[in-house]
Amino acid sequence: MLTENSNFLTFQEFSLKYSCQTNFLQYYQVISAIPQHLLSIAKQTDGFNHNYASTNPFSPAMITSSL
């Protein structure tokens, strides 16, 4: 959910990348639920594995389908 610059994907980028059917409020709820200390750690991590992030079998659609 983070870009290479350690920023959150915009709602539009998120929707296009993960092809999930959700609305902005649900997206914002997920973003807001991430504790700031974890976000700080993620932003400071230089070893972010973009290959893992793009091949991880977890899909945000799994979250939104149960909402």
C-alpha cells in the first residue's frame, strides 16, 4: 500500500493496482487503522522488497469482500 517513496497509494492508484471494488471511505478506514509507529518503521526501512509486495498472494479484495 506504499509507493516506492514510502507514501500511501492514492485511492485511485490502489483501486487500479489491486482491482478491488471498494469506496474511498473503506480505503480511508484501512489507511487510518495503521498505527503511526508501524508506518514510521515502514517508511524508514530501506530493504523494502518490492518483488515480494507485488507477488504476495494476499489481496485487499479479501478484506473488502467481507465488509
